[in-house]
Amino acid sequence: MNISLENVRHVAKLSRLNLTSAEEELMTEQLNAILHYAEKLNELDTDNVEPTTHVLHVSNVMREDEVRPSLALEQVMRNAPEEEDGQFKVPAILE
């Protein structure tokens, strides 16, 4: 598969990129080099390779949901610039 200069111009137009002629040529060459390199993967024999979702074998990495002590409300509110009824008070952003 090859990418043509017209393909690069079309994508540049869709992306609202103003490319010079030299940049269009460079992009065409670089994108074709990337595709050529990716085509090498088609040479690999993957018949006996199982599909994976992760490169390492990982099973049930979730920790138990346990109740643990947390900070007291007073300690948390010490860092609040403004506080009201035990909650952070922030400026309104909607009118």
C-alpha cells in the first residue's frame, strides 16, 4: 500500500494544515516509509499466537475493597481557601 501526494494533500486540507510543496513531498515519503515498515509484520507467522489484551500474564489485579482510616474533615478543610458547611466553596462558573 502506498500513499499518494494527493492523499497527503487531502488529509492536510481536512486537518487544515497549510503544507508547502516540500513538506507535502516529505510527508508522502515518511508516511510511505512507515507503511512499508509496518508491512514487515505481515511476514511473521502468527498462526499459533493467541490473542492477548496485555503483554504480561495478569489476572485479577484488583485489591480488596477494605475500609481504611482517612483524614478528618477539619484536617482536610485546613487547605481550603473557602469552606461552607464542610465543603469546599468555589466561585460559580455558570450564570
